[in-house]
Amino acid sequence: MPALAWSDSFVLDLAAMDDTHREFIDLLATVVNAADPDVLSAWQALVSHTADHFERENHWMRSTGFAKSNCHSTQHDVILQIMREGDKRGQAGDLG
């Protein structure tokens, strides 16, 4: 499976967010390219990074009054739930 590659189309012109998104893409590539013995730790690093990323983004959205009924934060919650389920499955031996 090809990893997602950074593209200038992803640039938001917000240095902190752009850097975080580049880090996400790098960590995703690490997961995709990891050998079985390393995939779970690579996945856990990606989940940790994503949780931190989403928390910072949620804080920025709250502090700037971004959409009172913010479905983007809900999307963060769903993505993290799926990623954490993947971690549980990986810990149970299902690396697929």
C-alpha cells in the first residue's frame, strides 16, 4: 500500500499545523513500511501523535469560536476511536 505523500496542496499557511501534518504523514509512512515486529509500536506512535494533534486543534477551534456546533471535533473523536480500536486489535495479534 503506498503511503500518503506530502503535497503543497496540503499547505494551510499555518506553520504549526503544516508541521504537524507533515509529521503525521511521516509517521504514517513509518507504519506502512514497518516490518511486523515493529508495526505495533509505529502505530502507537501515530495514534499518540494524532491524539495530541487533535487536542491542540480542538483547543484552537474552541478558543477562536470556530463553529459552535463543531462537527470537525466529532470527526476527530471518531478517527481516534477507530485508531485506538486498531491498537487493541494489534495488541491481540491482528496486525492486518
